[in-house]
Amino acid sequence: MHIVKKVGTALLLWSIVLNAHCEAMKKDFVIHGIMNKSEKPVTVYLYINRSVDSCKLNNGEFYFKGTIDEPVVGIVRWQQNSKGRKVSFYKQVLLDNGEYTISIPPSSDTILVKGPVAERDYQLLQQLLEHYKSELNKALELYMQKAGGMTEDEKKREAAKFEPIGDEINIRRGRELFTYITEHSHSPAAIYAFQEYAGLIFEDINAIESLYERLGENVRNTTLGKTLENKIEVAKRSNVGQVAPDFSMPDTYGIAVKLSNFRGKYVLLDFWASWCGPCRAENLNIVKAYNQYSDKNFNILGVSLDWAGSKEKWIKAIKNDHLTWVQVSELAAPGKSKTAQLYGIAAIPQNFLIDPQGIVVARNLYGEELTKKLHELFDQ
């Protein structure tokens, strides 16, 4: 009885310590917004994950208070008149323990945010991303100007010219993101930089996992950190050297096709969609490779991520792009393709070269890289 009493007291004390620790882990934030006074009522919204809060602008100011379990990006959104019409503006803020001041000028063009160290780190990241976004947009605008009035085939050829420009910009963006992550590995902002970086080099799972392990434990243990860790584990299932996960999916006639039916041949598992411009441009290269090597134990299985209700667009794209190999699709709702989830597909185009034994031997071979790899396999 005496022992039980001691154990009960110890458990009670441990419970108090745990509760105190949990409370200490929570983050309290205060946002003070300063905006020009408006004759009309202005409502300001704060979005955090799936929750939303709102307040009215009072004498040109607004306030939000809240408690969060971990650092997280919140979005402050409002509307202002611009050139005679209402325009929505927003500002992303990395919320952590502390006070924030958001100064919004009349035009909302240069919004200043002052806050804890995590927010300052996040602003540096946003500046980096905005710089490269601007570069990509300028290159894309130039492509769109040239593409005006072109035929579909001409647009595809012009898009193929645009790809190396976009690739070069993304290579520089990746280098800066890598440096940012290593220099801010324990900052809550690092996981958002890592998410961007992983999206750029998604085909190199080993490099992604290596960089993830360099993140601080506090960063890896966030909700987003755990989500990305899970995505890495999923992607490793279809990494080079692994047996390609099998699946069954209906073709254009509704007949079930299994990946394992292609055993005995090299097969390029190609994820694409009719609505994906880069995919359509890459189809030119894939058709060329297929025509050159289809009689040398090489085949292709196209997996379309076209959405429910878009079968006609899918079939039209197959015809227009001269894709004469087997095509399958779940025609699932956006983001709901089970096969895409099985292979960890977050962006397209993506492809996997699979050997006759069903082993993945290469990933994401584009343009001349695909032709070069097939030359190594069949022309030596």
C-alpha cells in the first residue's frame, strides 16, 4: 500500500511535468496590422491551415491573437480598391511565439512585416523564391509572345526551346535553396525551403533524403516535416534498383492492363496528362525514341493523370501526339490517382525505365537523355 502511494505520487508529478512541458511547447502570437483608414468597412482574414479568423479594420488598425502547437505559415488577406475595383491582397507570415507588425501602404505593393527570428528567416526565403519566380515568368512571357498564332506543332517545338532556359533558372534556384537550408537548418523556415528544393530534384531521392537528415530535429518533427518524410519513404519504393510497384489500370477501351504484363522487355513507364504543356512537348522526344527502339525489346506504358470527365481530351491528345503505345488512366479526381500516390508522383512529366526483370534502372530521362540511355542498352 505504501509502494502504491509512492508510485501514484510519482505518476502525478510526472503528469504535471508533462503538462507543463506541453504548455511550454505551444506558441502564442499577436499580429498588429497598420493600414490606411478607409471610409468603407474593411474585413481582414487570417488563415491557418484549415481554420480562418477575421476582424474589422478599426481606425486603420487590426489585431489577431492566437495559440498554435508549432510554427506554421499563416495567410493574412484583405481587399482594397485599386483602379476603381476591389482587389484581394495577401501576405504570408511564419507564425511562431512572439509579436508581429504588418505595415500595409495604400497600394499594398510593399508590405513590411516585423516579427521573431523565424519570420525574418522566412522573409529571406520568400525574397529568394520571388526572384526566381520573376525570372521564370519573364521567360514564359517571351515564349507566350512567340507562340501567339503558332500551330500546335510549332508551339511544341517552341516549348522545347523554352525548357533549357527554365532548367537553367531552376538549377540556380536549387543551389541557393540548398545553401539556405544548410545555413538555416534549425529554423522553422527551413522545412518550407526544403519542400521547394525537393520539388526541384524530386528524381534524386537519395539527395533529398540526405538533405532531410541534415535538418534540425525540431524542424523534422513538425507536421510538414513528418509529411515530407513520409513522401520520401513512398518515393524510395520506386527508386533505382527497386522492383517497380505493380498496378492495374484500364486502357482507352476500358480493358485492365497490368505493369507486370510487360515483364521480359524494357518498358518506359511514362506519367503525363493532356493538360500538361511540358508533357506534351516531351512527347515529341518519346515518340522519336519509340520509333527508333520499339523493335529492340523496348516498349512504353503511358499513364495519364487526366481527370474524371476528360476522357475525350485524353484520347484526342494521344491521337494528336501520335502516341501509338498502350495508354492507361484512372481518370481520377485531381490528386486522387492511386497509382500516382504509389509512385510518389507530385509533378509531371515523370518516367521510370524498367528492365525485363521489373527493376527500375533509371528515372526521369528526358530529351536526348532517353535516347542516349536506350543507345547504351541496345546499340552496344
